[in-house]
Amino acid sequence: MKEKIFYFMIHAVPMDNNPEKEECVGAFINCWVKGSTYLTALNKAKKHIQYMTPNSSLLI
């Protein structure tokens, strides 16, 4: 199956155990991801974001 480019805007918020939770309200993360399906691309995006921001929870 040919891969497509998907766009996601994901809201990341600090987890309860994040020591900076009171200082941060979160962030919107925009990303373009290549995948064969929407769900494949979304899972790639979530894995990468969680790796880069381990103290954040994602709202999708």
C-alpha cells in the first residue's frame, strides 16, 4: 500500500507527576507523518512525541 502524508495537531499536557506542572499548561504539537493508514501514522506520531516528552500526557 502506498504511504500518504497525514497532518496531526496533538495537545500535550503535563502529567500529574511532572514537577513543573503548575508552571506549564501544555502545548499543541503539529506534525506531518508518513504512513500507510491514518492509524499507522497517528501511532508513529504518538510514539515519537511520548519519547520526546516523557512527562506529558497526550490528548488526541
